[in-house]
Amino acid sequence: MPDSLPPSPVRRRLRQGRDRLATVLVTAGGIGVIAALLAIGVFLAVEVVPLFWSGGDTQTVSPRALWSPLQAEDDLAGYRWDPTATLGTEEPARVSLLPLAWGTLEAAAWALLIAVPLALGAAAHSALFMSPRLRSRLKPTLELMEALPGVVIGFVAGLVLAPWLERHLADGLAMLVLLVPGLLLAGALWSRLPPRLQQALPLGWAGLWLLPWLLLVLAVALWLSPWLEAWAFGGDLRQWLEVRLGLDLAVRNAIIVGMAMGFAVMPSVYSLAEDALSGVPRSLSEGAQALGASRWQTLWRVVLPAASPGVFAAVMIGAGRAVGETMIVLMASGNAALMTWNPLDGLRSLAATIAIELPEAGPDGLHYRLLLLAALLLFLFTFLVNTLAELVRTRLTRRYRRLGGVA
Amino acid sequence: MRLAKRSRARLPRGEGAGAWLAAGSVALSLLALLALLSLLAIRGLGHFWPASIALVALDDGRQLAGEQVREVPLPDGTGRERLYRIGNRDLDGTRWAWVPVSAIAAVSHPPELMVLERHRWGEAIGRLVAVESETGERLEGQAARAVLENRMTELASLRQARDTLRDEVVLPRVQALQEGGDVERELATANARLRELQAAMQAGHLTLETASGERWQVPLDQILRVRYPNAMSPLDKLVVWGEGVWRFLSEGPRAANTAGGVWPAIFGTVLMVMLMSILVTPFGVLAAIYLNEVAHQGRLTRLVRIAVRNLAGVPSIVYGVFGLGVFVYGIGGSLDEWFFDAALPSPTFGTGGLLWASLTLALLTLPVVIVATEEGLARIPDQQREGALALGATRLEMLTRVVLPMATPAMLTGVILAVARAAGEVAPLMLVGVAKLAPQVPVDADFPFLHLERKFMHLGYHIFDAAFHGGDVQAAMPLVYATALLLVLVILVLNLTAIFLRHHLSTRHGALSRR
């Protein structure tokens, strides 16, 4: 047994040498990998520079062309994105990135408008009300939802939901309108139930037993929608929108993108917000409830203020995801570079533009560099937003540790 | 005392409106998820079920035969209309027919209606009138059916023989010939045999009577399969359904990705993901070990850690841009100049390909692996490390014998999460090497067997392409549903594995850190 003998000096030196070598290798490898990762930002920045400033003969674009409207007599005036038709020709370059940035932010805003209430509601419910058994099943389920590929969601949104909604706009509106009253009605009915039934349908499992109720509400909405359309919109909602509000409907529009991307972003916001809410030290909420607050009051007055940075971080990360999501916007938005306030019009985002145009733009051209600039913008935006969220989150963990004391 | 009484009197009876809205948002999210999954499952799997063929007699005396796809209200709200898939695209110019329900006089399902699946032009629907063999012999009625069945089995074996001959004899010889080998005689005999087989296949045709009464001759070698759906028992249909699913998984696409199977896409996805995990695992673990075990835990390390975490949130398309700029144009372009000078200007590595796609996705999933591994490493109690060092182990021995084995489940979790993310990513692949239709799978019998420079097919891109770039989107839809279902299933299974591992890990380390 060589191990039981005292190690010879040669062997010890060998071991130490090996150890030092491994440390050096790990250090070199680790730094190399991290440097490669961080090189992404550097690469984008370096490639974009010749766009604005070049020493020699290559063409450049003035920053003004990117951010200011085109001065023209005809209907081409304003902010236009059309690099393939205008770069390298006599015409003034129509390469304003504004419509793309607008489309990106509009899509993200609609997505957040749908995702944030849903995600925060679900997070509050599962952190405070839900039975622990259901919660331990539900959280992985919603996290699985996060892994659904964007291309599948985009396909369903663009080719199933969008044509359906075009045909059944009033049905969709009726569903949306009846959703909240339907849920409130469920609560009101529940509080009038005999106690035995209330025990059979506890609030802790409401996430499950509300499913059939929701289906019923949606069915009622479908049944009521022709009546609603006739009463409020003169029988045809699309025509009403066009005549009264001047909104025309594109099949693939910002609302569809918002719904699809809201669905995609919601699980990540939920997951982070739930972590923040359930991480609040129990002593706080128990104290509030001991003083006579209801669970909802506890949530609103104690838990939410304590966890607000975490919730904010969750929303920020959701925003980062929504801004960079490519396939959903590509498949559900119609990809028309418009700048309108009309949520029923199409849009075109930075990410989708890169995906469509970059394979055709050869290397080192102006078009290529413009698209790289778009990528750089996306990178900077998401990086900043995520850093902010991460800083807030680390601070929050420290705060919890302090609040929770030794326990 | 008074205080207690008052607070009891004020104890709220219910939770108020907010609690119900919160519960409702859970239910709504679940409902949306369930709706999406069941839509994919029903449409995706239902496509392979041999639906009955309806013979529809219209009020004006016309007849049509087809599979009812759906029924929707008319745009003007005066009734409903049905969509039938009537096939026979080369005859009628379309394979769809919209029929107002009010115009239908009678619907029947006669058992003799026949569906032919063909190489091109989709399916043909009608009644079998006669089968004519190459010698001009003509058979009608029941005899024709029996002959047709025999002929189909014969054709299948001929096709099989032809494919084997082509793949195993002719193509390698052609390759050898190009490289200067002396195989012309062998090649000539093989080609002669191939022509014989072709000739044997080309003989004969059948006469079909469509629902509108037209007679129409279909060459037998164009036909892949013959079915009589209305005469089938549910068990027969189940068998046909199973065969359909199997063909979907095992065959290549036909008719511009609107028919056939997705085997090359499955193969491409799996191969790309495997290459990616081989690339990402060592580097991710190395970086995590460096950050957690070797680096001085100062301000800089903390910043780097935050930056790495944030890179997980950078949009995937940005990684795609990086891959295109650095890997494809940069490294690939230089490789072409140095080693594949002869092939220029057509690029070898200077265009998107399997290697670049795997590398890009490896970079994309690197933060996932680093973060997961680091979490596992941070969870290992310091006593374990100190104990190992105190017993005289060097740091390397401590790492490889104590720390890494304990962190293995965390690494696995990270790699599986990375694989799940990579399998679903499409946007970066569009820039660095996915193809709409790749005739050659990147693995074959030619040296070096694995062709890293080739383009490949991918399930996710297949969905995008078939749904948005196909000619007849309506016809491609069922296949897109099936592909989407497949992709979602693969990703769900991978994620469930990761969740299971993580659970296993947390129970194990929960036991460890307790004192």
C-alpha cells in the first residue's frame, strides 16, 4: 500500500506541480471563456464604428439619417426603413431606425401589459393563498411554460389566433370584457355558499377549480357577443372601429403580438416575482395576520412593499425578454415598418429585421453594419435592464437576510 | 380585553375582490397553456387519422368527394359553410372546396371511395374503375382491387431495391470515379440494373372516376399508397394512423415541405444539439470552477458574475449576429482562404453550417451552464473542502475527488436546461446555417463521416418555413402542427428531466448542510 508510506519528496513535488499546472489551466480557461462571452459586446461595437466614421473611401451614414425624419415632398416623408431599395442608389437613404425601435417597444409594451398583471396576480396567489401541495406542482408547470419555443407560440399566434380574431373580433372583445366581472362574480357567489361547500372548494385550490368556471364565463361571452356587437357597435365591430376611430385592422397586428409574447414572457416574470414574494421573511406576514389583517391586506400592505424591488426586477427581466424575442414577432406581427398608435396595425421589430435581412446583406456593406447597429442597440438595452434587475435583486436578498434576523 | 374584542369584530369575513382576481390569473394562465397544448396535440395527431371521405351531392346536381375539414359561419352571417379537402389538384387546380351548407342535398359515405397518396400533387380521390397492366390487360371490379394491391407491394419492393442500389452501389462508384478510380464497368452494370428497375416500375396505370364523373388515368408508379377509408374498421384506421405517425418520424419531406416526414429535421436538430452540448459542457464547467473556486472573490469577480448572468438575458438573435460576423465571415472566411482555396469563390466554411450553428448555440447556452454549475458549487458546504485539504489533498485533488462529484447533478441540470433552450432556438440558426431543405444529412459513409460544413435541417425552422414560405399553407398546416407537437414534446421531456435532477439535488444537499 503506497498510500500508507510517507510520501517521497519527488512524488510530493509532482503532486504540487500538477496542482499548480491545473490551477493555471483552469484560470486561463475560465478567463478565456468569460472573455469570449464578453467579446460579443466588443465585437458589435467595433463593427459598428465604420458606419459613422471611416478614414478612407467607404461610405458612411450620418447619425442624423438614422434618427431624424426624411424631408421629402411625397408620401415617403417621415421615418422610413427601406435599406435594400435605397442604399447604393441615387435616392436619399431611407434607413431610419426609429420605426423599428418603435415597433420593438410597442410590441414589448403590449406584451408587458398582458403579462405583468397575469404574472403578478398568479405570483401573489401562489405565494400567499395557494395550498403548498398545489404550489409545489404548479410552479414547475408554469416554469415549463417558459421553455415553450418561440417558434411554436409564434406559429399558433400568427396562423391560428390571428385569423380567428380577424373573423371573431367581437367575440374576443366580449371575452376580455366579461373576464373580470366573471371572476368577481365567482368570489361573490363563493362567499354565499354554505360552509360545507366552501370547504370543498377552498381558496387555496381556486387556481384549479376556477378553470371550469372560466370556461363557462368564456362560453357566456361567446353567446353574448352578437348581442353586444349589435347593441354597442351597430352590428359590425370592424366597421365601427374604422368609421368611428379610424382604426383599420391588419390580420397580424400589435395586439396579437402582445398576446403571444405576453404568454411567452409571463412565466419568467411569474417565477421571479413569486421567488421575491415568498422570500419575504414569514415573521412579517405572520405578524400582520396576527394583528388582524386579512391575507390580501397582508399582501398589499406588508409583503408587496417589502418585496417590491424583487417584483420590479422581475418586470425588468420580462421587458428584456420581450424586447429581444424574435420568432414570435417575426411570425405574428406582419413585419410592416410602421409608426402608428393603432394597436390593430402591424409592426416590425429590430430583432425580426435582423433575422430577415441579415442573411441577404453581404459582409461589410452599409446594410450589414446598420443591422449590426440594431443588434448593438438590443444588446445594450437588455444588458442594462438585466444589470439593473440583478443589482436590485442582490440588494433585496441582503435586505431579507437583515429582516429575517438569525432565523 | 377591549382591543381583542374590537379586532375580532373587525376580522374580515372574506379576502375581498383582489384575491379572486389573483386566483383567476392562475386559472387563466393554466387555461391558456392547456389550450395551446391540446390544440397542438389534437391537430397534430389527428392529421394521421384516416378520416372518412364524404360524397356530397349539391342542389344543382354536382357531386364532390372529400374529407370535411371544418365548418364556419358565412361572413355575412346567413348560414354556415364547410371546407372539403377534395384532392385531385392536378385535375381541378385546387385541392379545397368551400360549400355552403344550405346548398348540400345529401351526404353519403360509400365504401368504394378510394384515396391515393401520390409522389406529387397530393392525394387523388375517386372510385377505382380499372387497372391496366403494361401488356394492355384490363381488369375491372374486385379483380382490379386485388391486382392493384399486389402491384403496390411489388412497387414498394422495387423502390426499396432501387434506393439500396443507388445509395450503396452507384453513388460510391460515382464518387470513386471522380477521384480517378477505375470502376466504369461496375458503374455501367449498376446503371443498367437501375434502368431495368425503373422500367419495371413505370409499367401500368389505373383509371379513376372522380366524384364529378370524370375518368382519369393515373400511372401506377406515381402512387405511394392506396386506402379505402370508408370501408375501414376503427382497428384498421388505428393501424393506418400508427403507420402514418411512423412515416412522419422516419421519412424525408416531399412537395416543398408540405407533405412527407421530418426525419432529416429531427436528425439535424439532435446532431446540432449533441455537438453543442459537447462544446458547452467542458467550457461552462471550467468557467464556473474558475469563478467559484479559483478566482479571488473580490469586486471584479462579482461584477463578472453579474455580467455572465446577464448574458443569459441577451436576445438570442444577438448571438446569431455574433456567430455570423465572427464564426462564419471571420473564422470561416479565413479557413476558406487557407485550406479550401480551390473551391473559392464558392465558400466551404465561409457560409453557415453545422459547426458554426453548434458553436453559436454553445455560446448562447454557456451562461446557463455556468450559472447552474456555480449554484451547485456554492451549495457545497465549505467543511467538505476544508476537510479534504486538512487530510493533505492538493487543491486539484480536492476539486476532482470531492467537489466535482458533489456538483455533478447541478452540472447535468445546467446542461439539460441548455439543451432544452438550444433545441427551441430558431432565430440565431437562421443566420448561421439552417437550411430549408438539405438534401444530404451531415453524416454519411464518406470520409470524414461527419460533415461540419454542411447545412442542416431543424425542427423549429421547419415549422417556420412550412408555415410561412410554403405555397399552400392550408395543406401544410396539419404537418406544421405535428412538427410543433414533436418539438414541444422533446423540450418538455428535457425540461422534466432537469426538474427531476434539480429536485434530487436539493434533497441531497438539504441533508448535507444540516448540522
